[in-house]
Amino acid sequence: MDYQERFTDADIEKIIEEGLIYMCACPAQVAEALRKVRELHRYQLNCLRNPQNDGRVHETIAATSVLVHEKLQDCLDEVLALEQWDRETLTMPPGLRERQAREITSDSKFFDLPET
């Protein structure tokens, strides 16, 4: 399996940012995991360049990171489709943003302060 990035690093950052703004952590968690796997893969490629390292170890980790990366990209694709994110701008749909805002407001203890 070839290593392919269907989401750019900027795309991943945008999804994480949207999740933080609208308190919708699930797509952001997948994007964050994807970012970590990319870091792992890049690190292993660097380790493979050093002839003093046991290449089998780093080949194994790199190959596994490719598989995990592919699965996480599939997951993120599906989650964004299920939630109907705008794929060009990578923004959450307005309905989901409004629902998140309502949930945040209704769960807030700020509005339940006791009278003094």
C-alpha cells in the first residue's frame, strides 16, 4: 500500500480548528490522530536513512503507520460526509454548529447560578 495524503496538513488543521470553535471534538480527534500518525511516519522515514539503525524495525513501524493512516483518512472522509461538512471549505454545516451552540448553552452552569 502506498502512502497517500488525501487531506493536506492545512486541511487537518482546519478540521481541528472547526472542532475547537464549535466544541465538536470527534472529527477533530480523528484529525489529530491522523496528524500524529503522519508525524510517526515521517519520523520513521528519517530513521531509515541512518544506516546504523535496524531497518527492519523502522520499516515495520513505517508500514504499519501507512495502514493506520489510510484507515484514519477513510474514517475522516466518512465522518465529514455523515455530518455533511462543506468539503471545499472544511466547515461544519450550519445546522450542526447551531446544535453544538445550543448544547453548550444548555449544559452551561453559568446560566444556573443561584440567586443571591
